Amino acid sequence: MAFAWKAAGITYNRYLAVAARVVRRSLKEDKRLVAERRGEMDLRFAKWENGKQGEAKNLASANEQAMAQQAGQQQ
């Protein structure tokens, strides 16, 4: 028998994210706010060149900048 998340066509990681969001939203207001803040992610990355690490950047803001730059080039 297939897993429900697999039958739905989503990854296990996405399934866990959805389940966690459902649990957080079911909490009372004060506990929910604390849990939602804990659930936010702050991913950072750094580009390596010639064996040296570059500046660490926030992934979300870097993606926004890249998308804006891409949109500007297409026009």
C-alpha cells in the first residue's frame, strides 16, 4: 500500500511541512505565535571561488533579487 503523501504526488518533506503548519494553526493564539516564529526558516548560502568562501547571503532575499533582475532582462 502506498503512503498517502506519495499517492498525492508530493514529497515527504512537503508532507511534513504541511502537517507542521496544520498543527501550528490548531494551537491557541499565544502558543501559535511562538510556534509559527519557530517554524520560519532563515537559509543562508555563500558562493565559493578559488577555494575561498564569499559573503553569506540570505537565500530568500537573493532569490527575490535574482527574479527581479531576470524580469528586467526579459523586458
